[in-house]
Amino acid sequence: MTPDELRAALRGVPDPEWLATALRRVAAEPATIARLFPAAGRHCGRAELPDLPGWTADEAARALLLTALATGHAERAETLYRTGDAAEKRAVLKALPLLPIGTAGVPLLHDAIRTNDTRLVAAALGPYARYLDAPAWRQAVLKCVFSGVPLAVVADLDARADGELAQMLGALADERRAAGREMPADSVALLDRLTTHHREV
């Protein structure tokens, strides 16, 4: 995902002039993002973007506003996340891979994964989750299974899934069977892939 792709997907927003002006203003006066970021939903709408699966118009607009900052990306992202509503938090999480912040946004991922908001958990496991260490990432994947978040939202799932995750999923599957409950189909498929791979290795 790139800022150019976000711009292209936002071509049909209800108020394109507002967005263009807001981007210029944030670039020139970074403090204005505090006011403009929450307003993006009103001016750009909240519809899903057909050219950008998994993104809504307000999320894409807010991500663009963060990329328009000249400096201070990590600090502004954290402030907007901490003070924002659920939709604003999701937008910050989705914007993190686009920002020059290194690992500074990892605490926001930890916060999102701790919540019971499945959409926040899903947003936290996009491409920026590559900065999560292995134990935290495995726990986040397990949380997806527990809470019904589709594993398709987890970036680099097959590349990062390992024997330890397979053991954790296997233990959970045993618990579920003992309780007469089923595992989600996508987690069963992942466990099958992992156990097959490790048998072959």
C-alpha cells in the first residue's frame, strides 16, 4: 500500500476539495491534523473503497493526512490514536506501515491487540505487525482464533507461522474438542499446513 494508491482510491469521495485542502494544510501546519483527522469521516464518507479492499474512505483519508506530515509522525500518530474513537484508532493502525517511524508504533499494536474490539485487532495485524516480536505475534494470532477474527487479515501469516504456533493451536484445538466446540475453519487449515510442513521437515 502506498499514498498514491490511497489517493487513487479516494478519487470519488464526496468532498475531494476538502481533502486536498486538508492535506496541504497539514503539510504546512502540522498541528492542524488534530482538528482535521477527526473531520475526515464527515467530509470523505465512511464507505468501503471498491479499489482498496479492507479500507474505508475515512481510513484512507486519515492515513493520507498522517503521511502528509513533514515530521513528528510517531508522536502525532500516538496522540491521534490515544485520543481517537475506534474508527480513528483503526486509521492510525492502518497508516503505520506508510510512516517513517521504525518500531515507534509497536506500543499502539500492543494496545489494540489487548482490546476486545475485533476490528482493532484486525487492523493491528497488517503489514506493520512485522515489528512485533515472535511471542507477541503468536499471541495475537491466537487472539484472532479466540475472538473470531479471520486469519486472512494477518499479514505474512504463512511466512511467520512456526512450530511453536502450531503447538499453541494444537493445544487450543484439544481444549475446544474436549468442550465440544469446533475451531474456526481457517485455523484448522493453518494447523494442518503447519503440521504437514513440520512432518516433512
